Amino acid sequence: MINWFERKFDFSTDQNILPSLIERLEGTPIRLRHKLSSIDPSIYALPFDGKWSILEQLGHLGDLEPLWIGRLEDILKGEKEMRAADLTNTLTHKGNHNTRSADELLDRFERLRKIAVDKLRTLTDEAAFKSALHPRLKTPMRTIDLFTFVAEHDDHHLAKISEIARKC
């Protein structure tokens, strides 16, 4: 599986795909709950290959929700560049997610994701195409691009959880 920081993205669409993105983003907590229901809970906190456990993967998704919401606010305010992410993932590394239940982490993620989805539902077509520079990729990202990026990030971690479940 390719590392997240090695991923390349194509943000060339000229269509307003925001309604489909909202469905995809809103569905992530449901997909996570379904996925976890088929995984033995005794492996949730096991580190995998020297990397994050399933619970840490879940916690990480919740940890990043304020960043996505903040970046949306940056775009809508007309900022030139979106706020930077903590590329060392300090929140996740220090979050003690392995001491929490999957339900607690999922509830937190779902609550935070609802904030983003509710904001996206209020946007005009014009707002869907507003942009700001992504600080790491050094490319302009429109609102639809940012949330395509977010949906891809969700899928990346869903795939990581599946990989852990298969190999543990």
C-alpha cells in the first residue's frame, strides 16, 4: 500500500461533485462501524508492523477533522494558503487512542464529521470552487478538491484497517 505522503492527486474536474463528496464523507463513519463489526475486537489495540493499531487509525481520523474544517474556513475566508497540518501527527501519537473503546473513537469521529458535512451542505456552487494553496502539496485546492483529498484520506485509513485485520 502506498504511503499517504507519496500519493499524487488529480484535481482537474470542472464539475461540481460536492453532493457526491458529501455522501461519501457522511458514509465514512457507517463504513467504519460495518468494517469493525467483522473484526475481532481483541486485535483493535495491537500495533501493526511498527505502525498504528486499528484504534489509532480511528483516532487519527477524528484528530484530523478540526484541520479539515479549519481549511474549509480558510478557503471560504479567502485566505491565500490553507493552514498547515502537523506532519508528525502529534495528536495521534499522544492521543492514547489504544486506551479508548472503538465506540468512543467512532462516536467522536462521527460527531466531528457531522460538523464538516453540515457546513458543506450550506455551500453555494461558487463556494465549491473557491480555492487556497495547499501548504504541503504547493498547489491550489478548491473546496471540492480539499474534500476529495479528505475522502481519499478516509479510504486510505479504511484500507489500512482492512490490512491490519487480514494480517493479525
